[in-house]
Amino acid sequence: MIRPPATPASPEPGLDPYRVLEVHPDARPEVIEAAFGVLREIACADDEDGARQLARLVWARRVLLDP
């Protein structure tokens, strides 16, 4: 029996993937990808909190775009 992939575990309790990526719930996949790219660049430039921000962004992208 093939199981669908599980929803990735949130890196922090109570996170909303739409808020993490700063997109509307009706956002198209292209908008989600664009937001991810911009916010990823910002997170990578943050020496203090970048790793945590990046983990949140990757999680949110996977939740919203992975089937």
C-alpha cells in the first residue's frame, strides 16, 4: 500500500505557512516560489537568526507546494 507523504513537521508550534511566506491563501504557486526566493535571500544574509528563518521558510514552502 502506497501512503501519501506526510505533512512536514513544523519547526515551531503554531506556525502558519502563509504568514511565514507572507502570501495570501489564494496565492498561485509562482507567487509562493517568488516569495520564498526573496525571503530566502534575506534569511541567508541574517547571521544571527538566518538558520531558524530558513528552516521556517523551507517548511512553509513544502507545506504549500508539495503534493
